[in-house]
Amino acid sequence: MLFFYKPFLSEQIVGTLKSLLRRFKSVVQDNIIKFKNLNIDLNTKKVYKDGLNIPLGPTEFKILQLFFQVPNEVFLRKK
């Protein structure tokens, strides 16, 4: 678990998040995004956790795909 104590600097948060992203960078291979025990198949639009299919609707899949393909972006609801 990660904690920040007030007052904190935005640079401290950004540095910590960059460190975490480097540590847990997803791997894209053959149109499959792999992150720990999660596989996202971009061809078949299916998601697997520990080899088991996780049923997602089209919108849920697009959101998950977006989060993994652009990991350093902050998304707002209106996007």
C-alpha cells in the first residue's frame, strides 16, 4: 500500500507514479497486452485472468484497452 503524508509535493507523487509504471509496465506482444496474470487479446477482444475468460461488453473492453495502451494519460469522463 502506498501513502502520502500532507503536505506533499506534486513532484513526489509524479516520481512515485513513474517508478510504479516502470516496475509494472505492460507488455504488448502479437496484439496481446500482458500485465501480471491479465491478458488482453486485441484481435479477439477478449480478456483473460489466470487463463479464464473475463466477459466484458464492448465499451468495457475499449476502456480497459485504452488504460493499458496509454498508461501515462489521465482520462476525464468527457473524453
